[in-house]
Amino acid sequence: MSNTEVGEKKKWWENRVLRSVDNLKLWHDNPRLDPANNLITVRDYVEELIADPTDEKNFIALIKSIATRGFLSFDPIVVWQNEDKHFVVAEGNRRVMALKLLRAPEKAPLSIRKTVVHLSRGIDRDEIEKIRVCLAPSYEESRWYILQRHSPSASNQIRWQRLQQQRFIISVYDSVGQDVEETINITGFNRSAIIDALRYVKIRDIATRQEITALLTVAERELVYSHRINMTVLERWFGNSQVREHWHIKFEEDGVTINADPSTFYVAYARLLKLMFDKNNELGFLVNTRTIDSKFQQIFDYLPEVKSLDEAQSDAAQSTPLLECSGEAVQEKPAGSDKDKDADTDEEIKPDRISSKGNPKRRQLTDKYHAITAKSYKINALFDELQKLPVFRYQNVSAASIRIFLELAVDEYIESSELVPEITRRLNKGFHEVSLSQKLSTLHGEFIDDRDANKVIKQLLTFNNDHSLNTLNEYVHGKKLHKVEAQFLNRFWDMLSPLFGVLIGLKEV
């Protein structure tokens, strides 16, 4: 084979092959997404992608474009085949998500489902069943391709947000055994950029902890979770030697160690974030890179004091650093060592995030580490109350609430998917006359394609099953006082969770 032929063969990015959209796997470590989130279903990926309002608007525009103009593959979609023989999308995850939703609109998050359902009706789903993709020989080759498009030196650069870029650097760093020199060789970024990524992404991730987000408003929390958080402001602030000295932060060659008392550090950090997000704050100006330079001392003096571990009163806080990030395991303080108060609920905030999912002896049906994406005020209000209601004390209220919550969730899904006309046509009766069992029977299989959710529906529709719709109906309409033990109710809720995940986006956060 001639050198020319070898060169042509290596240009895999110039060749396209047909692959099924349904068989393409979304990339969990995509720098546009937060790897800390547990992304499993298509809905999980899309919810993470559209968490920022601007991203949601752009994603809807993409779906509309495909629905009205068809899928135009001017920009290549790049995939590689992993060790499980699955084709994983390295470049083009947004477009693949849009295609998947148009083919199966019931998988769309509740916030955009109605739009997706409407757009999907105007296309031939078979026409987008297969698309042409570039098949990279390996993950390393696909990573190389990504760098050509997104690195600062690339002539055809498509800019990432700074946090996205830094996450990608860290993913490469971890993949080469945390070797800085090899990361430099692969990414083309200099040593300073790589060290900054290791330091500041860890510092930013602290901002997403419950102890801090509990002190923020809902809008502020969304900004913290978003990849659009202004990393340059965090870098300017925490890069200041006076901040590092008084907030007890030590920069290492390959990471950062924070020896501050956690409770005072969290409060000060939360206050800084508020100043970054709210132009109407008490200082009268936003904290940004310009004001950090021009009004640093005013900002610093306004923020509360951060104590060192030695200054802290708690014995547990004195013995354990808040965070050590130098390529080693992260070490955190023991649960219960320092207690802060939730700004909204006055409940104790535990330093370690402990979910009660699956524990039949838990106090509530669900906890504050779970969330839903329903539009209905009634569902959201009921869910909020179920997170606080002690099931051991109010067993009958909890039992009846499960039945009510299930029907509200089913109705929410049907209405958001615009299935009311179809259900009334099939059953030849008004929607208000359709029973919950008829709604579930209609949804099963045809309008819900999630295997676990369909298993739940089958259990509910099995009359003699303990966790059945019949049992739920007895809680509301029957006279028997049975199966209302707290542990039974908790297990019932856990059984329903996969179905709630499809109906109203219930998930752990």
C-alpha cells in the first residue's frame, strides 16, 4: 500500500457510515454535561443539557429545525465503539438527543414534552431512524478530533464554556493516570491551564454542595449548577493571595487543600456567590473580575470571617480538612461534625449526602435529595409535603397520598404528551370518566417504552398483588384498615419510583 493510500485510510473523519439513532449511546463524560449527575436515560441527559434557559431555547430551536427542514448532516456526528460494542457519540450529542426525542417524544422532559410531541407529529420518524456518522477507530482518535474543534489553537474552534473546557482537561488528565506532561501532549494546553483546571473545578464543585445551595435562592442554585457559572470570577477571587491566606486555602502543584472550618467556609462562599449573581446586593454592585480588581478590600471586608480548623470549636472539624484535592482521594469531615441550618426549612444539613432511597425504615416517603419536574402546582406542593411528612406518625394520610399522587402524575404525563384526545377516542368516554386503571392500561407498552416503568404498571394492574392499584384504591375508597404500616408504604413508594421517573421526572439530585 502506498503512503498516499495509508494517509487516505487514516482520514476516518472523511468517511460516513449508516447507524441507527436508537442504538447510539450518549456520552456520559461529555464536557457540556456535569459528570457528577447520574445520567442514565435520554430524559436525564436532556434535562442536564437544558438546565440553563439559554441552552433550552437553543435546543428547542434545533429540534424545530430538524422537524421542519429534516436532518442535515453538514456537521459530522462522530462516534466510537466502546468495549461493550456500543457506539458512543463523541461529537454531536445535542443533535442525537434531538433525533431521539423526535423518534420517541414521550422520553422528553416535562418542560419541553408538549413542544416535542407537537413537532414529532409533523415528521416521518422512519426517515430519521438511521443517520450517517463518522466512525472513529478508538476513543483516543475521537478525543483527538474533539480537540481539533474545541482547543484554543484550532482554526475552526467551536467554543466551550470555560467550565466545560476545564472538565475536558480533567477527563484527559484522569485517563492518562493523572500525568500532567501526558495531558499537555494530548490536549495542547499548557501546564498552567491544566493546573488551574485541577484547582478551580474542585473549588467550583464545592459550591454545588447542599450546605451551600441551601443558603441560595432557587434561581441562584440553578446558576451554580449551570456550566455557565463565571469561572473567571472564581479564579480571580480564589487566586488572590489574601483570600487564600484568610480563607485557609493552600494551592498545591496538582490541586488544592482547604483547611478551613467547613461551617464558616460554606457561609462565606455562599455569600460570595450571591454577590456574583445579584446586582441589587447590599454592596450595590456585582462581584466580577473588574470589581474584584478595583474594589477588592470592600468585598473582602463585607464577607464573613472564615475560621481555620484550629480556630473552630468542633473537635471533629479540628481533626479533618474540608477538602484535599491533589490526585488523592477526597477527604471530608465526618457526618454530623458541624451543623448548619437550611435557610428554607430549618432542618439540619448533613455534611455527607445520605439518601434514604430504598430504606424501608426511613421517616418520609421521599427525601430532599429527590426532585420532580412537574408543571402542576398541586403535584409540586404535594411532593414537597411528602418530603416532610413523617410516615410513621401519619400512616393513613401517607397511604391516601400515594394514591392521589399517582393519579395526578399519570394525568400530568397524559396532558403533557397531548394524549387526552387519543385516550377519550379509544375508550369512547370523556376524560373525567376514565378510571386510573384504564389510563394505566392505555399507557402501558404503547405510550411508555421504559421497561422498568412498564413493569410497575403491570404490578399495579395485577389485582392480587400487594402493591397493586386495588390496594391503593382501598386507601381512599375502602373501609379496611390494612397495609398501612410505614415500612410497607415506603416499599410501595420505592416500587412506584421508576414509573414516577417517566411520568414526572422523579430522580435523585
